[in-house]
Amino acid sequence: MKMPRPHFGAVLFAVGSLLAGGAEPVPPTADAAGRAPQIDDVLTRAFPADAPGAAVLVVSRGEVLLRKGYGTANLELGVPVRPEHVFRIGSITKQFTAVAILQLAEAGKLSLEDDVTKYVPEVETHGEKVTLAHLLTHTSGIPSFTDEPAWRAAPREDMSLARELSFIKGKPRKFAPGTGWQYCNTGYRLLGEVIEKVSGQSYAAYVEEKIFRPAGMTHSSYDDPRRMIAGRIPGYSPGPEGRTLNAEFVSMTQPHAAGALLSNVDDLWRWEQALANGKLVRTDLLARAYTEARLADGRRAGYGFGWSVGSIAGRAAVAHGGGIQGFSTYVLRVPDAGLFVAVLCNSNHPKLAPGAAATRIANLVLGRRPDVGVAVPEEVLARIAGVYSIPPNDRFELAVQEGRLVAIRAGGSPVSLAAVSAEEFVVPANDMTYRILARDPEGRVVRVAFQRPFSQEYFADRFAGPLEDPAKPAVVVAAATLASYAGEYELAPNFILTVRQVGDSLTAQGTGQGATNLIAESTTRFRVKQVKAEIEFKTDETGRVTGLVLFQNGQEMPGRRKN
């Protein structure tokens, strides 16, 4: 599903704020087709011929720039990936679930403001009204059953909704509905139940009749390992000592409406065309799916109905990733530029990173942001400069250097910001945005918002103290204990945190990012040097390390150990 736990999932870009970064977009070109050789070169290097690979489709304004397979579809038979091959798409499934709900709303069979208990009375909502819209936008506060160790221990079990809800029975809510955002597979599993009860059909039958057939998606279906499915290829997972293993079996009753569908790149393009043409749902309803939710305090959630909402090269974009045993996937669309990119991988190895590949492709096609470079007087920038605090304990600094505004994280290097206006600044390489929200009577900025694309927004208030607290005495951790923490931890589909022992210390490296040092606060808890974040390692009753929790920006993001 998706993040923070993530078998079956989308991509948790908030996790990526451990380190800022990204490739600088190339200058624009009058002929997007001229980028095809560059795209092919990027993908050839990303997916070696003798390893699991990817099917990729890139379409610009109706023109296919690239449709190609990379790497190997079946390692045991030596069959290469072809673009028509069928993959598990993981949490990209959520787009189809969201549109199914919108179809039923358009037909007058339900309202997006209906309380989920109208359809699933047994779900615990702690006396609060949790609407279908809350479920669609991951703002319900309901815990995700995929975060629970007991669920992770039973991938082969056929599960009913009641069984999945049992994993979170008695668990406290994450937040009051509408006040926070946290990716939740339980929410989309509940939406699947709503679809079945309202339509009188199974989820599989509904999406086949109401979505796949009208859209001409002849290679898409609900996955069933027992059926013969033309073009379906096996998935692979990383094993110990760099080996590749056949993916672990998972009962497809578990992901259900959160991540159980199969498709290929051609069908996903047909899906986008059917939506754009109004064939499946009214365009005004679809516009809501592409609009990021607003939380009670006004923050942007970075997520609509089944789509992450953000920007690439300054242009509005929608996207979603998927991660499930043996597969990792990503689809993005930049509507105004007519750009569509699908990258489907037959491995969930963190180094494949289909989201990073798709974003790199989009940057190659789109070129530089067209809206940056506004001149802002230095005296205006000076009223922005200062240290800002994000509850509970994160900080960053905005400073003026050589006439430009820069952002600085604790222990990090300055990152130059480009002005969109005197009230909005961006990191051109990755579209991270800083917006001015409030000023004091003297005109000095006292509150800003910052947001990484496809991630929720955070508010930060001016802080009177320093960027970094005085250093604490070092905690010495035994080498054997450090060695036990080394490994790969899955915080989100397509986002792995790799912990390595380097001498008498640890480093952590997120997918597609550089390594950062970890500073011991205790024998189990470590501080991330470059940002205000902490990692705590978790063990079972035998003392075996089973996972970690990343604490950042007031969130707790669990990561399951993969090796």
C-alpha cells in the first residue's frame, strides 16, 4: 500500500526532507522529442540488463516520446522486460478507488460527507465524525493496520476487513479528523468496503465493469496469484549479501482497494486519457481529486483523492507511487504541459526508485522553472532572515547571503532560494517552497510555511534562540550494538532508510539521497545530524532489531527492517 509502513504504497516525500537535494532541471527545448535519447540513457543506467527492471512510458502532448522495457522480467528464464508486461501497481490502486467513490457520488448513491460508520459501523472513530472525504485524503486520524507488527507477520493469510480492523482495535487515534495528515491504508480498505456495500458488487467486479472496460484497459485487473494472466511478470526483492530473491507471497485479499490491482504502462495511459475526456467521472468531481486537502489550521496536505498533489519544475502535477512485495511503481502527470510518465518496476529494491526516475524524466522534458528570478530588494529579504521553529523541536534558518535568500538546516550547507515573488521562494532543483504567512507591526516576518512537492505543508514561527542547541556530551554505544542496527528499513514504498556502521558511529541514507551522520542520544536513540530529527531502534522480546521510528516535524514514522 504505502507510507509510513508500506507494502502496497505511495511515496512518502516528507521522509525525503531528511536531506534537501535534487537534480537541476535542464534548459527547455522546443522539441520535447529531442529529449528521448537522454531519457533512454538515464533509464539504461538505472536498470541494468541483467537485473530486475522497469517498463516505462513517456507521453508529451499526445506524442509518445519513449515506450520501452529495461532490465529483466524473469531472471530464471532470462526474459527481458517489455513495455506491454503486466505489473502489480501497489498504491496506484488508490486512484481507481477514489474515482469509484466519485462515480457513486455522481450517481447520488453516497455523499463524500457521509460518516464512514454509516457503511462500516464497526470501525472505531472515537466518537468523531469521520467522512469519506477524510478517508480519501488520509486526514481521518484512523491508525493504519499496515503499521502493526502483528499484521506484518502474516502476509500469507487471507484477511477480511474485520480481521484487518482487529489489528488497530483499541489503538488511539492519530489526530482529530481533519486536523492532521498521515498516510493510512485502513482508510482505503474502508473505502473498498463502502464501494462493495453501495454498489452490490465486489470491488474487483466494480472496477472491471465501471472503470477498466469503459477506459479500454484490457490488461488491468484485480490480482489473483492463482489465475493465468497474460503478460504478468514475477517480482523480486533484495536479499542478504546483495542477492536477489523471488518476492515473498502476499494474499491479495489484504491490500484490496488500497493496493491490489495489476496494470501496464499502456493501460495507465488509457486511464489518464479516459479521465481527461470525462469518460469515467464528471470533470468538476475529478478536479476535487486533483486538489490538495486543507487541514483545520489551513495547512496544505499535499494530497487530494487518491493523488499526491504538488509541482515539478514549477508546474502543477499529480502523482502516486506504489510499493508491494516484489514491485515498486510511480505515475505522474503534469496537466498543463500534457506530460505523462509511468515507471513500473518488478522489484522493490530501494535502489530502483521509480519516483526519482519519473521525476528526473519530467525535469528533462519540462526544463527550468519559468517563474523564478524575480528581483527582491535586500532590505526586504533582511526582514525575512532569522531562525524558525517547527513543533516540536525542528528548526531552520533563512539568511541573506550575497543578495540572495538561503535556507540552512542545522549542520547543513546553505541552499539558495529563488524568488517567485517577495512573498514566495523556492529551491529550483526540487520545488521546495517557502511562503510568507505573517509579519509583525514593523514588517518583520514572524511565520512562514514550507512544503516539499507532494508532501504536507508545515508552519514555522520565528524563534528567538539559536539554530542549534549546545552540544550534549557524547554517548558511547558498543560496537556490537551499532552493528545490530545496520540494515535497511522501509519507511514508505520506494523509500528505504539504509543504516550503516562506520567505525564507532552510524550513518543513515535515504533512497536517492546522501548519507548523514547519526549522533547517539542513548543506546537506542540517535539524532540526525543535519536536521532536527531522531531515530529510535526497536527490538522484539528476544532483543532482535525489528525496525525503527523516525521522529520529525511532530510525526512518528515507523520503518520495518527488511534484512
